[in-house]
Amino acid sequence: MLDNYIENNKKQLIQNLQELIQIRSVISPSNHPQKPFGDSIDKALNYILNLGQDLGFRAKNIDGYCGYLEFGTGKNLIGIIAHLDVVPEGTGWTYPPFSGIIHDNKIYGRGTIDDKGPLISSLYAMKAVMETTPINSRVRLILGLNEENDWKCIDYYKKHEELPSIGFSPDADFPCIYAEKSILTTYLKMDYSAYLNQSIVIQEINTYGNPLNVVPKICSIVLRINSIKITMPNFIQNLKNIIKETGFEIDIYKIDEKEVKLTSYGVSSHAAHPDLGINSISRLIVVLSKIFALYQINIELFDFFNTYIHTQYDGKNLGIAFEDESRKVNIKCRRFLF
Ligand SMILES: [Zn+2]
């Protein structure tokens, strides 16, 4: 019976999701004490609270900061933490961002995945359990309203409401994440002034404004020959040999008889998935460390990078590579969720 429930209610579920997407729940300035995140976010909250009440849940608006829908009885409180606010739509949409329109079996619109779709799915999953399966706990769908900005919603909730005994947040990759990676922003710095009289000198570095949390797609560097003993054709040939040896995609552009520009190409990806990207900066540094070594110039930073980081993203050479058995857990979760 539980299996058929969602199928039997699919039409209504999709319609509710479309209606929710049509509310442009982006944060806006507000002086209203009961609508701290603005009128449209408040509208989205009221939409869900009314819908939840119609579906038979207990509903609570927590001073406009957040809300919840709940069913069941018992000491345990299972929390499902979702949010109704979305980031601004930006530009470049194929379909209008607040239409909830369906094309090729897909719903389009800002917030469809993050996090309105998962929120509505959770609501109907709760309804399915409520109607078909007796449980001895309370289940509470917590409705965040400020997740995309300052998390004031959940701060307010924690101050004023009961915390779940156990919970999950349907706002990440499917099927399940039970631990989170951290991000460590590290700067490797060196004083380059002592190297300015070397036979090859770095004139210019360009990373094209790459954000910190994106694997860099492109970067370039300008090298200057500072010695009459090195000729440009010879220098370029050495660069070509090294680049060929690495197999990296790096262009060589001769600016004049003294300067050459190297442009390294990779594949951009979110920093959470470095395995999907190719780091253009790492590749260029590997080549630079080899070319400088060839001319007996020892740049400590490049040597360090080449030895301990190279093109790795798992910290193997640093001795910090680590893996757990999460994939096994994921398989179990997949079975559970289906
Ligand atoms: Zn989210």
C-alpha cells in the first residue's frame, strides 16, 4: 500500500511543487517583525503550512522565521530539515525560472531541486507513512526560510523549539551522505624577490579570477629570459619537450625574443568534486618546476608542490589520503529509499 501511495498521489504532488516554484521566494528587505525575510518567503511558508494542514498534519508558524509540519505520537522526534527560500534566478534560463513548467518529463524552475522538490517529496512521503504505516515516533518537517543566506531560521528554531532526536536533510546528493567533507583553504607563499636575477624569471601570472571553490579551467604565465646564454628557440624547444612528456594541454606563445606565454587548459568542476575536473594550475606548476630544474634554478615552492601535491587531489603524497566505506552504506540507503 505504501508502494502505491506516491504513484496514486503523483499528480497532486507535482501540482503542489509547481505552485510552490511559482512563488519567487527570494529574500527581500522587511520591516515586518513576523516576516523577517520578506513577503514572498512568507507567502511560500503559508502555502506549505496550509497545504500541510489540508493533508492532515499539525502546522506551526514559528514567528515567521521558520515553521514545521508534524504527525505521529511518541517521545522520539524524527526531523526532516528542508528549506523554502531560493537564490535569485540570475539570467540565461531556457524556460521561465518561476513557471514550474514541465518539458521532457522534467520540471524546470529555480528551487526545483534546491530545495522545494525534496521538501514536497518529503511531505508526501510523510503523508504516505501517516496513512499506511503505524509508527511510534513523531515526524516533523522543519521548514527553513533563510538557508541560502544567514541560517537565521534554524538558529531561531534551535532557540525556541524541540530539537529532533534524529534527523536528516533532503538537500544534497542522492541517495545519502552521512558525513561531510570539510574545506581547507591553504596559501603556499614564498618571497620571489631573491629570484629576480635568475636566468629565467616569472613576469606575470593570470588565473582569470577563478573562485576558490572551483577547479581552475585556465591559467597562464609569462616567462622572461634574462640571460644571453639562453636563446628563445632553444628555450621553446625545451618547453615543448617537457610538455609533450607530461601530456598536458599547454599552449606556448612567443611574445618576443625574450618573453613567452604559457597557457594551461584543464576542466572546471566544483571543488567538492575534484575528481571530475582537471586543475590547469597544478599542471602548469609541474611543467614550471621541470623547466626551472632544467636551467638549475631551484624554486623551493615549485619543488614542494611537485613532490607533495603534483596533480593529485587526494593528498596521497602528503600522506593524508583517506577513504572510508561510505559506498557500502550508500548501497543500503538506495535500497531503503526505493
Ligand atoms: Zn539547499
